Amino acid sequence: MKAIVIGAGVIGAAVAYRLAEAGIDVTLVEAGRIAEGTSLTSFAWVSACEKIDSESYYRLSLAGVAAHCDLAAEFGAEGVWYRRPGVIQWLGAGYEGLALSESPLEQKLARLHALGYPAEIIGADDLSRIEPNLRPDALGIDGQAIHYPEDGYIEAPVMIAALVEAAVGRFGLELRTHAPVRRVLTANGRATGVETASGEILSADIVVNCAGCWANTVLGDPALEIPLAPTLGLIAYTPGTGTAVRKVLRTPRLNVRADGGGRLLLRANDLDETLGPDDVARPDHPAAVELARRLGELVPSLAGIGAEAARIATRPIPGGGLPCVGTIPGLDSYWVAVTHGGINTSAFIGIALRDEILQGRAAPEYAPYRPDRFFKAAA
Ligand SMILES: Cc1cc2nc3c(=O)[nH]c(=O)nc-3n(C[C@H](O)[C@H](O)[C@H](O)COP(=O)(O)OP(=O)(O)OC[C@H]3O[C@@H](n4cnc5c(N)ncnc54)[C@H](O)[C@@H]3O)c2cc1C
């Protein structure tokens, strides 16, 4: 069987790796370099703790975390691309994407404990001990935060590179970079391959569209499009600093985590809302400047540090906000995977789509999140 996977982001890399590992002849077709899309510019928190008000989304998110643990163990990658320093979430901190769990602290904690999710309340003294570089009154009048000791994040470009390299080296995956797909080819109700921008035809038995926020641009047929509701996000990066931030911090005005080499990675929901399509990601972008200023408020020794770099990316969000993974009615041999929170679920999507493609068994975790919900009315 020959498969074409479109897009070498975190999801395309995971799908291509799992298919190649299973003995499929896979070509991974990428418009630019690998890991150049949204996955490059992500906070990349891996967790299920914000999905507890939706049983199905919680179950899916938990499967995502478990798949990352398994994948990291397979590659010996715990601490290489999967880092789990723990996350501290201030009360009143905003959410990345869907706010599925806005219940009061005690209720949230009781629910997390009932689910067996590692979480604890910490106070100002605990925070000073864990993060001595933060302003002593950093928790503000709440004086409390939730600590998720086992949560962490993915260094997505590192994971993508490792999966692609392993798939090429061990399983013979063919990688085509700088080869934008112009359209998916179809015949008799089946996907039969892709045509690239240079006019080259690549034939295949199956096509998997993992082009993220560009998923509709590779189709060439509006009837196959998934409604998307993308949003913009800006991440600023400090220069390397000698001031450690040990945990992932989610405060009401700033999310911070380490980014290697002593750099810190910064973002904030309210500043993302100020972004427009013409904004250029530069260290002197007003949002990047403001992120660095807020960092100085939180970590006094970093006051005045400024941003060294900034990036803006588009979140690949299907209409309605929920994931979209599976087949499309009326087109056989074609799968699509577009989702926000795609770092969280990427390792699981690789397994779920492999099993669905090879065994015809769709993952129950994705039952509420299949693409056919967008096509039912038209059917
Ligand atoms: C600021 C921000 C914060 C985020 N925080 C989190 C978080 O904490 N946790 C989380 O789980 N998620 C988070 N996300 C979302 C997450 O980053 C995305 O869901 C995920 O990266 C999507 O991965 P992907 O592989 O689908 O897309 P991408 O990484 O964009 O990969 C798609 C690939 O397709 C390629 N492509 C495009 N067009 C073509 C074409 N014509 N032919 C061939 N290839 C093509 C692109 O070049 C790209 O490499 C965040 C996103 C942003 C922007």
C-alpha cells in the first residue's frame, strides 16, 4: 500500500511515522521545510486538566498524554522533546483555546482528584520555594494556584525531526520538502494521489491531509473543505538568561516556560486578540514588547530584558472549535486531521489513524470529532 501524507508538522510527522513503521510505503510531502508550520510556534502544553467538563474531550486529551509518554519512552525522549517540569496555573489564568473547565477551584480540584489527575493547591510560600526568582507576591490576592506536577510540554520541532529521521532511516519513508501540494487527485469517489505545484503527479492508495490551517488549500475542491475558524497567536522569546523559571507558569497576564539555552517563551491570550492578518512578527511588535514587560513584572531580575525574537502562527481550528479527525463522506481513501491542541493529541492521532487506515477501526476517542459532522447537512 502506498500512502501520501501532506504536511510535516507535528501531526503529519506522527501519522507518517506510524504508517511507515507499520510497513506502508509512505511519502511525506511538505510545502517548505519540515516543522515550519504552526507546530513551530506553539506553547505546546501537554495535559488533560482543562478538559474535565467534557467527558469525551477529557478522554481524548488523556489518550494524547498517554501516547506522548509511550512515544517518548520508545525513543528514550523523556527530557529530550517531552519535558515534564510541572505546570502552575494561577486562578483566573486564561485558557489556550477552548475554555472547557471554568469551574471554581475547589470543584475543579475535587473533580481532578476523582479522575485521578495529579493536581494540588499551592500557596505563596510554596511558590517562593519552587520559583525563587518570582516576585514574592506573584500570586496576588488569591494567594493560591494549582500545581500539576506531571504536566509538561513538547519541543515540537525536535519531535518532528526525530520522527521523520527515524521513519526515513528505519522504514524507508520518502520525504519531499519544498513540494507544495496543489490539489488532491480523485477518481471514482476515491483519493488517488496529489499534484504538486510543479505539476508532478504522485500516485497513492491513500492520502492523509495533515496540512493544519492550510488543510483546505491543498484540496482543489471546495466540496471537500472543512469549515475553519483560525485565530492568530504570537510567541515572544527572550535572549538566554541566567534566571531560571523551572515550571510552566500560566498566570492571568502571561504564560511562560523555558525554551532551551536559558531562553524563555512568552505568550498571553489578551495580546493574541490584538493581532491582525497584516501584523509582522518582530521583537519590537507591541505584543512582544508588552510580553517582555509583563515578564519583568513577574520576575524582577528580568525587568528590561526585551524580546529577542517573535513569531506569529495561525491556530488550525475547525468551525465550532473541536477537533476534526477522520474520513469525509463520499471520498474513499482520504483522511484529514485538523485540530487545535494538536500538539497534545499528535502522538495519539498517529496511532488512531494508523489503526483506522489499516484495520478499519476508528478510535472511539474521536467518535464525537469526526469530519462527517460538517457534511451531514449536505448529504
Ligand atoms: C500561540 C499558540 C499556542 C498554542 N498552544 C498549544 C498548546 O499549549 N498545546 C497544544 O496542544 N496546542 C497548542 N497550539 C496548537 C498547536 O500548535 C497546533 O494544533 C499544532 O501545531 C498543529 O499541528 P499540525 O501538524 O496540524 O500543523 P502544522 O504544524 O502547521 O503543520 C502543517 C504543515 O503542512 C504544511 N503545508 C501547508 N500547505 C501545504 C501544501 N500545500 N503542501 C504540502 N504541505 C503543506 C505546512 O508547511 C506545515 O509544515 C498552539 C498554537 C498557537 C499558535
